[in-house]
Amino acid sequence: MTAKSVYPDKSVCLIKEIGDGVIPCAIPYMIHTLSDPKQNAVGNMPLENAGIDVKVGKVVSLDVKTHTVTLESGEVFSYERLVLATGTDTIMPPIPGVDKEGVFTIRKSMSAMTALREIVHKSKRVAIIGGGFIGAEFADELSKASDVEVHLIEIMPKLLYNAFDDEFCDEIAQVLYKLGIKIHTSHSVLSIDGNNSAESVTLDDGKKIPVDMVLVSIGAKPAGKIAEDAGLRIVENGSIWVDEYMRTSTENIFAVGDCAVKRDFFTRKAAPVWLASTATAEARNAGTNIFGIRVLHQIQGTIAAFSTQIGGVSFASAGMTCRTCEKEGFRIVTATAVAPDRHPGMLPGARELKVKLVFADRSGILLGGQVSGGPSVGELINMIALAIQKKVTVRELDMMQIATHPLLTSAPTVHPMIGAAHQALAMMRASVK
Amino acid sequence: MTAKSVYPDKSVCLIKEIGDGVIPCAIPYMIHTLSDPKQNAVGNMPLENAGIDVKVGKVVSLDVKTHTVTLESGEVFSYERLVLATGTDTIMPPIPGVDKEGVFTIRKSMSAMTALREIVHKSKRVAIIGGGFIGAEFADELSKASDVEVHLIEIMPKLLYNAFDDEFCDEIAQVLYKLGIKIHTSHSVLSIDGNNSAESVTLDDGKKIPVDMVLVSIGAKPAGKIAEDAGLRIVENGSIWVDEYMRTSTENIFAVGDCAVKRDFFTRKAAPVWLASTATAEARNAGTNIFGIRVLHQIQGTIAAFSTQIGGVSFASAGMTCRTCEKEGFRIVTATAVAPDRHPGMLPGARELKVKLVFADRSGILLGGQVSGGPSVGELINMIALAIQKKVTVRELDMMQIATHPLLTSAPTVHPMIGAAHQALAMMRASVK
């Protein structure tokens, strides 16, 4: 869309493998929340209206010398510029029985997901392997049926361990627990058992959980095979190497989204963070720069900005957590503030809003933030995300002007983002006495 | 609170005129939304817990030579540093009959507002003079009683004319119209008529509106009298002159909040914008700098960040509107994007979210933003407010990484803040062909 808009005289062709696509992030909500899963369909209309040719087909090879790609059908397309946006492949763990009937994973097609919906609606006992965002969101969604038993199995000590610090992970687990989800953290699955189809899963402590179906959501890896076969440089996690402007190691070929290497905003190390919002920002970058660099150093690494809603409580994170700071050797000051998200807090609909901020201890630069509360969390984390991207300091946040309203936000005197900054400043003062 | 926290060895005394204070921004919601107006009380607990002495009394004079203030009671307090935070006085227009019984205005005390509530509950026909934020919010709130006729009278061509561009003003008027409010824009009040108490108001076109009560909300002016009498420099709107660190023209005396001069962020002209969020930021600035400058140039002028909710629709504005840009000679590019605030838009509870952004046409620096939609508007405007304060450019917004989630935000491909930036960029490209 961006390339066509910036270079309207060029013809743009989008080749995609899945003809009946869906909005990926909303897949969990195709089970119950959406009355009809078709409501989550993604059509070609916006592309076609923009003058983009859409071709459904599977690309099987790329020839960088002849500047062509070949489809499974035998069709050959030539290009002046090529953009690889092949996304990720789902990781299936090497668990005995993982190939049995009744073991599912997330596929980004309407047909696969409507089939999954039907099976889920018939299942009374579900095991979900993997307690990241997808696993937690699916557990929440499945619990909306009154008579289903859901087991959420996570190998790490906490759910959503890579996105949040302990107290937020615990809050999420508590919400799921109240929904009746059985949570098995620090546990792996030894085997999926049954004759033809999955009848139980066995945990590493020997516990056997009877199931009607199993959903695997342990993660994904960049889909770089076409690029690798064509000789493009492949780096960490099997992702395609790109420079700051999404250019691969091979002239005239770009890569964007989950297949392109992600670097961390603060360390520039490869970061296994695959997000639609990062992908679309990269797409706008590549689209603008595709016939010459016109946007300089705009994608300086991913800040890993996540948000979710579990059991009606919103959770979000952006930038570094205390856990990642510890791991990466960042010396920090951190503070948490809590306030009602309306003022006074007695107003109908008021929710508790919690903001935790992480700052570099000397420069006071904001490294990360985590939030929980009502629906305002969704855009509040984006203010924090912008602050991280602009390297805003604790002092700037303390002096920040915001809009407040009784029915929409915390009081200006206690807005927890400013409150957390204000507290952190006091701690920094105390430490340099 | 800040001064006490930064200088814990100093004693801090707060002298306030009103003993039974309320949260000012929530005053409209004391009529119906809050089941008990007492829920909007502001107590002294947080101040006293922080070790601050609270004194209720009216200061009648300030002697800058002897470093003392005198109360109506005759009590005298001496100071090392003095902070004036006297706020605003309500403006009463010179309309014949404005002093009749049944004509009210907003007072920031529990006793006055519970009295007003009782009178409102008995009134069937109410005229509100002044269609700014307070007038519009009161009209919305009053309409929650089924059998009341509310007239909203505004001298400017649109409601909330100083905060929004026409299309947002019109949307607000439409919402109020649907609630049954009678709107009289471009009209002034010639007289308030009746024997002892207000029985009707007469508009400038001769129309007579029968009323049981009148609420005046045409605005406020800085309460600078004590400062003026003491010889401090007074500037535009009767406000107290302050430097970047909230220091007045007289040594050791600071002024913060509505009584201190507000300068516009972009022009540095005096700006008649009195907001709790600006006031609290200034308070933190003065509190930190009161015994020596420790925070540099942090309050660089007000960006006028407003939010409100009218008839369940949220509206917000920050920075310059097209109207103010036109008036001040700013050459701009502006774009508006609309998308559902969930994705897919068929998800339950989805609302239309509209974002208008205003950029300087060459530098691409963000000058302002206006938003309407669901409750996410409350924090979305704060992301825009931060972007304005950090002088973020249209290119940075176009490349911005955000968190998105189906139940919390627009899709990453169509988030209207990024969408508006993306459109504005395309217009800038087109104009430099």
C-alpha cells in the first residue's frame, strides 16, 4: 500500500499463500466472542482499491540472478524490487504424540479456524501447551463456555514470562484462575497419549490430564526458507538479515515483518519479538525506501509493545522489564503507581489502573513500562511506547502535560504514569544524597 | 507535596479558603452520575500524611517586605518561600438580572454544590449561559433527568469553539441535540427577567426562554488580586507574571496554576487556558525548584490538552487546531483518519475512532490533534500530547511502533493516529512534486 502510494507509476503485485485470510490477532475471539467467525475475514478490497494486483499462490523459489519468483503452479513473476513478508511458521514441539488427531495449532486461514471453532465447541476438556499471549488469550476465550475444563501448561515459572515482570504475570494467572483455568507453570509435556487421537497429556511430573483436544501455542519461528534457498543472508532464529531500511543482503530485495531479523531497541541484539505493529511500521519503512532511501533510521529496533485483555482485565508492556534489565546488565530505578482510572474513584465504571516504569538509574531515560487496568490501558501503553522511542527521561514525564477528565482518566494529581515517574525521581534523589 | 518530598526538612503550610473542597473537574457529575455528591469530596488526608500543615482561612494581604501573609482572622504567617496558587474567579457577565435569585455559577465547595444539586433536581427548565466545556458537560448531565428542558446558549458560532475545529464542534452539538438539549449558538443573553428570581432569559434576537434556573459558565479569570495589591507584576488576563520556573517578579514568591500566566507552547503568547493538568505540572516544577533551580525549562508553555465525554462520546484536543493555526499564521498540512477502535470492527463494543492531526507543512512537526470516539480517547490524546511536547514529526509518527490488541485498539494497519500521519505525509509529498 505504501509503495503504491509513494510510487504510483510502479505496478505492485502481492502474492499470498492463503486466499481466505483472517485478522491474526483476533483469532482467539473467533471461538466465542464473535458471533460469526466470518466477521474476522480479511478481504482484498483495500489492496485492489489501491491498484494493487493480488495473486493467491505459493511461492516455491526465488532466483536472485533472473529477478524472478516461481509459484507452485509454475507461474513465474519477475520483479524490479522484491519484498519478502513471509511471516513465521508455527513451532511444533518434538513431543511424542504431537502428530495425533485432535492436536491443533493456529493457522491464519478462515477454513482452518472455522474447523477449529467447531471442534472446540464440541470439546469439554482442552489442554493448551504454551502460556504466552496466544495460550492465555485462548484459555480466557475457551472459559466463556460454561462446561469446559481448560488446562494451560507453561514450561517457564510464570505465564507470559517474557513480556511481564512477576507481579503482572501473577495478576494474569490470578485472573485466569478465577475463570476456572487449571494452570500448570514450570511444567513440560512428556507425551500426548491416545490411540489415534489425543486422549490425555502427560506432564513431566507424571500427572495425566484427560483431554478431548490439545492446542499447541509454544511460539513461532521466522519463515526464511525461500530466502535461505536463494542465498540471502540468514541470521538469528532463522530470520532474514536486513539493514535499517529493511534491505536484505541481496540487492533489490527487502524483507519486512516476522521473517526479517528483529533487533532490540536498547541492545541491538536479535530479539525474538514478532508483532503486527512492528511489522506494519517496517512495511511503511520499506514501502517508502524501496526506490531510494527517503526515511532515515526510523526503525531503530523493536520496543516489544504488547497489549492484551484477559478475563476483562487489560495488560500491556513496552520496552524492557526488570527481568530483561537484570539479564542484560542495565542498572535501573523502578517505581509503580496505582490510581482509579476515573476521578473521583466512586464514578461508575472506575477501575484500578497500575503503571510500573523502569528507568536507567543515572540518565533517567525510560527503558520500559507495564500497565494493568481497564480498557484505557490499550492507548496508555502507546504513550509509554512513544516515550520509549523518543528516549524521554523521568524528569520530562514528571513535568508532562496531559489531558484528564473524570469519566476518562485518573486525576491529574495521581495519574499513575506521572505518579510512577515522580516516585522514581524521589528514589533517584535519595540514592545520590 | 513535591516541596515537602524534595525538602523534607522544611515545614510546609497550605492555606486554603474552602474547607469543604471538591474535585473541580467532576462537579458536573455531582448532579446525577454520582449517587451521593459527597463521593466527590477532597479531604486533607494525603497532605497531612505527607507532613503538611493545612490551614483553612482567607488570606487578605501579602507583605513582601516582612515576608508575611495575613488572614481575615487576623492571623499572620511568615514565609521563607511563598507559592501563590489562588486559581481563578468565575466571570459573571454584565447582564441585567444576573444577580437575581435562581442564577447560579460553579463554586468549588461541597456546601455550594450540594445546594445547587437540590435546586437542579427541582428545576424543569434550565438555561445554561456559555457553551464551553463546563456548559456542555452540565447540559449532558442535566439531560439524564427525563423531564427537564435544557437550553445551552453560546455567543460564538459553535460550542467549544476555542478547543476544537468545526467538524468536532458539530459532532458535539449533534450529540447534545440527540439528548434533547436546545442549542442556541451565535446568541447572547440580553437580560435575565423575573421579579425576585429568574423566570426567563431574553436572547439577542428577542426570543424569551422561560426558566426555573440559570447556570452561568462563560469562563473564569486568574485570581491575582492579592498579588497585585502586594506589587507583583500582573500581565495578560490579570494573571501573575512568572518565569520558566514559576518565579514571580518578587524574590522568593512563586505562582502556579490558573493564577500564573499561561503561555502558548508554540507562540509563547499569553494563552487563556486553565487546566488542572497544567497546574499540577507547574506545581511539581515549583515544588522541585523552590530552593534552587533543579529542573530546567520543563514547562515550555501550555499545549492546552483537553478531554471530555458528552452523551457517552469522548472528545479530546491537544495543541493547535486549524482555527488557531489560521489565526496565528501557521502554514499547515492536516489529515483525518477514522477506524473502529477494535479489530475486527464487528467485535462487541467497537466504536468509531476519529483522529485529526495538524502538522507544520515544511518541518512536519506535530502542532495539534483532535480525537473523538470511545473511552480510549482519554489516553490516546495523551500520546498526542506527549508527541507535541517532544516535537515529534509526521515521519516519526508514520514509523511509530505501538501495541495493538483486538479488544483494545484499532488494527495496526489502520490505527487512526498513524493513519492520519501517513495521509499527511502523502499530501506533503504531493505538494513538493
